[in-house]
Amino acid sequence: MAGVSVPPLVPARLLYPVPEAAVLLGVSRSKAWSLVYDGRLATKRIDGRRLVPREVLEAYVEDLPEDEDAADAA
């Protein structure tokens, strides 16, 4: 999985339930659900379950703005 380090408790797969996507992103479950409802994390549905594709997680991280404070310190 390019660019995403998977914690040992979350196995690498193509689709992640929203709570596991939250773990991968390092945010709370409520923040991950907020990103889904705001349309910032696209999901797929399988039998009523919302699942976040791995590529969506990678694209979300790539699109995050750079940390301006860190850039100023360098």
C-alpha cells in the first residue's frame, strides 16, 4: 500500500470500515464520520456498510495542506 503505513491491528485491504479508516488517518471515529458526511471521504456501500476505499484514504492524505508552522521553522 503506497504511502500509507498500516498499524498492525488494521490489516491491509482494499476497503476499510469508517472506524478503521479513522485509525489509519489518526483521527477520531466521529471526525472520520464527519469527513464522510461532508463528502471529503468518499465511500462505497456493501450490504448497507459504508466502506472507504484505500485509494480514497491515500488521496485525502495527499490533498492535505502542508503544515505551515513546520515550513516556517525550516
